[in-house]
Amino acid sequence: MPMFKALELCPDAVVIPPDLAKYREVSQQIRSIFLSTTPVIEPVSLDEAYLDLSEDNRLDPRPAACSLAEIAHRIEREIDITVSIGLSYNKFLAKLASDLEKPRGYSVIGKSEAKEFIAPLPVSRINGVGEATARRMEKNGISTIGHLQSVSELQLISQYGKFGRRLAKYAQGEDDRKVTPHRAPKSVSAETTFRQDIISGQQLCEAIRPLCERVAARLVRGDIAGGTLVLKLKTHDFRVLTRNLRLAHPTQQADVLVRNAVPMIEREADGRAFRLIGVGVSDLCPSTHADPPDLFQV
């Protein structure tokens, strides 16, 4: 449940803010345990990662299943937290397996049984299929992965665009993505969900400034700049709107982001109620390309 909904139902609740510094510290401790088994690690977030445990990359001579069991035991013994693990032959199935038996779960999906095993699962089990997409699929007669298996790739592409091609492969238990340990970021963004839906364009514009400041700070820390501004809005009925604007110059400046985001917001603020707003930049480049000196001259 989103926090704003929880506070609507229980306005006197005491909300304890997250300790992100502690999260990062523990995440690094867990990563050091991962590294004792494989050097090929792809972080997804502070609390999730893919590990390549193929024979060429696994440092532990035992089978991958034993290596993962040892990782889970070490994390519980040394850090005093539990983990959920999914083991399979590709990233899609490993992620799906990791969600099957939470908390403290360990699930394995083998290649021979994969297609049959995933067939009765709801399409919402597929990473990337949110509530809105699942509802859209259900209207098209697709509620399980098995239903997807009977639909041609061409038809899925016509209905769901590029994501349809990925859906077709996932439904067959296929995923050719590699575990990439040093993936460069493609974008930097920040967003917030409102405690109450907002209609006012002025309020939306006020909400965008702190988000632009967060994005700008991250760009400076990363020594990078963004060339395209991305505005994200989610309506009260969970429809996501994304708008892009190519900037005159790559930037690290919050004021530049705000100045360009405000007209985009004003065009969308047409009486609809919005529950979320976000801002980000893509087309990242080195900071040396950002904000030429004459950009701010009067």
C-alpha cells in the first residue's frame, strides 16, 4: 500500500523515516559475501542483485545451488537478516523464482520444467507487468502466463509495442539478457507520490523543484549531465504519462530543469487529478559538456 494511502486510513500513524546510510552499509556487507562466490554481480537496488553462477564465473567449486545456500547462511549468520533466493538459467526466471516463497525463501526453476511451471502463474508475476498492464491484458483475455504462451509474438507486439516482444520470450521461459556487473546509468530521476491527488498546475510546479534539486545533486555527485528532460505524471486512475524534451545543452543545474519542466507541467494540468510526479534526465554525458558559460549570461 502506498504511504499516502496508509496515512489517509491512519492519519495518526508514526512514520519512521528510512536510514539510507545504514541500508548502504549493509548492502556493501552483503556484496562482499557475494564476491566470495562470483565477481559477476549486477546490482538492481540496495537489496537486490543478479549473480552469474555459471561454471566459468563461479569461484565456489560446488554446484550453484550449494553456493547460494551458503550465501544465505552467511548473510543470516554474519549480518542477522534473511534473504530470498531464486535460481534459474536466466534473469527473468531467477527473479520470478526469488519472489515465490518470500520471506526467507529459496526456489529453483529448471530448464526442462520451466514453461510448464510458469504457465498457471498470473501475468503480474512477470517483472514489468504492473497493475495497469495486467488489467489491460485481462481485457484481452490474458490473465496467466499460459495464456501468453498461446499468443503469437507478432500479436503481442501489435498490442503492447516493444514490451510485447519481451513478453513473448518470457512466456516461453526465454531471456537473453546477460548479468552485467558495471552497467552505466542510462538516466537519473526522482519522483514523489502525493498524500492527496493534485489538480492544481501551480501545486504540481511547486512539487517539481525539490525533485529537480535532487536530480541535479545526483548529477553533480556522478560527474555527469543530462541532455533530455523527462517528466512523469501518474493520474488518479494509475495512467502514466511520460513527456520528453531535448535540452539546448546538457545540464547539471536544477534551475534549468525547473525552467523547462514548468511549461511541460502546465500543458498537462488540464483538470485531471495526479497522484505522482517525477522528473529525470536521460542522454547522459560527462559533466564537461554541461552548462556552457554563456548559458546564464543576461
